[in-house]
Amino acid sequence: MMEKFTAVFERDEGDWWIGYVEELPGANTQGRTLEEARENLKEVVSLVLEANREIARRESEGRDVIREPLEV
């Protein structure tokens, strides 16, 4: 399943680009070029989602839970 998010990029003072994902707090990065910021943001999104899954699994450990795919 391919997920879609809204990436926002803005030029910082100087040559740096800052990027973040509107729908995913904590997913932000920077890069010297716009392309570098885009690539960094893709990696950050993967890492944030992975970390959130791990936190959720730990917090629900020992509980009766159901996990299933959700497509929106």
C-alpha cells in the first residue's frame, strides 16, 4: 500500500531547505538542496512510522488487541 502525505518545503535563511510532513508530527528535516531535503524527508517518514509502530506495540503488549491494515 502506497501512502500519500503532504510535504512542505521552505528555504531557510541562506541555502538550506527545511522540509516537513503536515500529517505527521515529528517528520521534519533539512538539506542543502531541495532534492536532498526531499530524499531526507522520505527517510524520516519511514523512520517515524517505524518508531510509532514499535511504541504502539510496546504499549499494547499483554493486551487483547487486533491489528489490521487500514486503507484510507
